[in-house]
Amino acid sequence: MPDRALVVTADHSPSGAVVLRLKGVLDHLTAARFRRTVEEIPLRAESPLVLDMSRLSFCDSVGLTELLLAHRRARTASTSVLLVGVSRELGHLLELTGVDRVLTAGEGPVGGPGDGSRPARE
């Protein structure tokens, strides 16, 4: 069973994007922590929200819901969400649930738009 901890750290990329790095598990036990972090970040149209998923070990349906809520919040702020460092397993989950049609996801490096990541579906 995976460790049920979630650590979220915030940073800014050179491109001006807000970067949240997720480490651990995003599930029903840790979703509220992620939501609070997203709600506390001031989002602006010129600053996309980049979620670095490269150290995320597990994501359940509640975690997917939180990702969609982050997307909704970003749209309200006239910006976008980009998932980077998406594992094969998470990418498969995004595709199975149709979330990949809403969120842009890639395996590439963190850095924001133009960082070399590719969409999950091409």
C-alpha cells in the first residue's frame, strides 16, 4: 500500500508559470491539502498553472476530481493547467476516464508552455 502522504511545493518557472510539484499520493485522504494549495495560489492570465506529477506515486478518482477542479479554477482566472511528468500509469488513467480531453498532459520537463512536453493525446 502506498504511503498516504502528499507534499506540494510551489515555485515559479523562468517562463512565469506557477509550478506545483506533487510528491506522494493524491487520493481521498490527501485531496483537501491539494485543493487548499491550489486555492491559495494567485492565478493570472499570463501565468499558467503547471502541475509536476513526476513524483506522484498514486492518484485515485478523488485526485482526478481535484485536478479537474484546479482546471476549472484556472479557466475562471483565464489561464490554463498543464500536467507534466505524467507517468504511463497516470496517463492511462487520464485516457480511460476521458480527463485527457480536458487537461493537457505530457511526460516532458517542467517549465510551463513551450517546455517540450507533449500532449497525452495527439
